[in-house]
Amino acid sequence: MRKRAFWVTLFLSFSLLFNFFTWTPDAGAFTEDQKLLLQSWRLVNQSYLDDTFNHQNWWSLRQNLLKRPLHDREETYQAIDEMLSTLDEPFTRLLRPEQYHNLQVSTAGELSGVGLQININPETGNLEVVSPLAGSPAETAGIKTRDRILAIDGMDTTTLTLDEAATRMRGPSGTTVSLTILPHQDDARSRQINIVRERISLSPVFATLDNPNHQLPIGYIRLNQFSANAAQEMTEAINNLEEQGAQAYILDLRNNPGGLLQAGIEIARLWMPQGTVVYTVNRQGVQDSFTALGPALTEDPLVVLVNQGTASASEILAGALQDNGRGILVGEKTFGKGLIQSLFELPDGAGLAITVAKYETPNHKDIHKLGIAPDQLVTQDPIAYQQIGTKDDLQYQAAIKVLTGNSVLAKAA
């Protein structure tokens, strides 16, 4: 009986090994393009937030893709694009070498293009303007927040990914790109705009001291994106305004599409003496948290301006300041992007942006597709860069009223 059991066990072991080698070819048999496809599959398999992979058999998808002949690198990229599209989640995406390089340049603080921050509206799937950069060719051309981009050099944007659209708008300084724009206003007609690209410095921080009616010196800081140098520039801005006698602050996060998670955490710590900044949750449901390290650079009263273009790392910062009672949010409900991506470089210079976690505010609010509601709702039509901080800026004027109110002044004392 024992001998029979031995042979049955041996037979089953042999069958399992045979099946394994049948479905898992020797790595040396793969072409370079297949290896790139397999590495992309493996990175998603190990890291992606949803371990059901949009309720599909991720291993079976791998096997089917390996049966496909890949004649060149572009066909490989198309196969990876197709694989990622099955996740039905726009933030997990392939970045071709030029796109990956452009992203690295952008987070470093400089690029050549038209100066538009863009995103895909999660409800409509349309390519929309988050904000034109201050003083950029796009801002000069009159393109405004929430305008829809229908075509780039005649290419229908519904056929493009977010990165492909960004790449088409970037290019050498002095060259021209044609954009077909549909303004956000009701009954507006589309128009074609030819824009000359320029070299654009992406300084993330603008700061100035405002003294409304000589009542209260207010430090105004506008943060445009969370790049690698954002925390350092924010530190310098706060310290300079403190030296100038600022007694209250307005932090403007309107139309800030986000950027580096770590930059968002570091900037929150500049304002918060203590408390949780953000919780992150991975696909195993494991929570991690980031806390303020103290002391804050200033404890003066703070109002944070937000709108529908306030997204991602901006929402992490806004949520941290709101939930900890450190700042009062004024403006409109934020964009609602509560997912975190990590970047993985591939051997050929391409990269993968993979959604690896979601985040929750300190009060454990999941804001994905919901946004953060401001403490004081102030709606406003898009305004030009030159109107920010003027009497035409209704949200800015509301922030000043909050700061100069008796309750806030008492808190400052």
C-alpha cells in the first residue's frame, strides 16, 4: 500500500512539474520584446492596488499576450497598453521613453511647451485643462480652466492617453502646435488656436505680502505643483514672509494638479506642529501613516484656497490642514483623486506609472471621485492670472474676510 502511494505521489509531482514547464518557458527563450512585456506584467502583478486586476485572470492575460508575435518595440508598447487598458483605470499607464523623460523633467522644474496642466475628466473621459501656467503661451492665448481640448495638431484627443496628449503639446521652443479648444461656457463654440512653444520655468511657489486696508499683514503663497524643489521653496517663502511681519496666511492650491507625494507630506509638516498628515492603504489593506514632526514654521492663522482643479497631492495637503484644524478651506470642492502612483523604469528607458495605494485623510475620509468639501463654499468662474489676488478674485477676497474676522484674530492671539 505504501509503495502504491509512493508511485501515485511521484506521478502527481511529475505531472505538476510537466505542467509548470509547459506554461512557463525558459526565460532564455524569450525575445527582448517579450522580456519587456513580461517585466511590465510582473510589476503590475506585484504592485497594483486591486489584486483582482479588475476582476480578471491576470495570469491568463499574460499567457495570451505571450502568444502574440512582437515584431518591433512599438508593437510591444501597444501590447503593454492593451494589457493596462483591461484594468480600466487611467492612472496606471505606460510612459514611452520620451514621455518618461518629460515627466522627470517636469517634476524637476522645467520643460518646453505651451504651459498647460491637463487631466482626463473621470466622469466624461474628456481631456480638460486644469490650469494654464502663469505667464505661459497658453495663458496668453486665453485658454482657461476646464476648457476642453478637442484636438492637438488635428489629432482627436479621445484617441490619446493623458501622457500622449502632453507629449504632443510639448516640443522645442519656437515651434508651433495647433489646439482645438471648446470653452467651458455654455453654448460656446470650438476654436482653433496656434501656439508657439516656449521654454517654461516651473517655479512651484509664488509669494507676496498683502496688507488689506492696513488691517493685517497677510502672507499670500501660491503653490503651482508638488515638484522636487517645492518644499524647499515653500520653506523659504514662509521664512521670508515671517521676517516681513506676516501675521496670517493664504495658501492658494487652486488648479494645482499635484505631483510628488513626498513633497505634499513635507509641505504639510511645514504648517503643522503635530498630527497625522495622511494615511495610505495598500492592496492588502495595510495602513501606513505619515505624521507631522514639529515644530511648524508658523502657527499664524491659515486659509487654504481650493477649487475643482485642486487634485492629488494638493488634496492630501488640504485634507491634512482641514482635518487637523490647522487651516480653513475656502472655495469649491476639490477634484477627487485619491490614488497614489509609483514610477518604475523599464530597461529601454520607458516607464510604468502604477497605482499602488489609495490615501485617506487624517479623519479616514476616502475622497477618490468625491473630493474635499471646503469649509466655506465660494464659487467662481475661471479668472485670468492677472486677476488673482484682486477684487475680481472672489475666493481670495473671501479668504481675507475670514482672516480679518474677530474669531480668527482671537485664535491668532
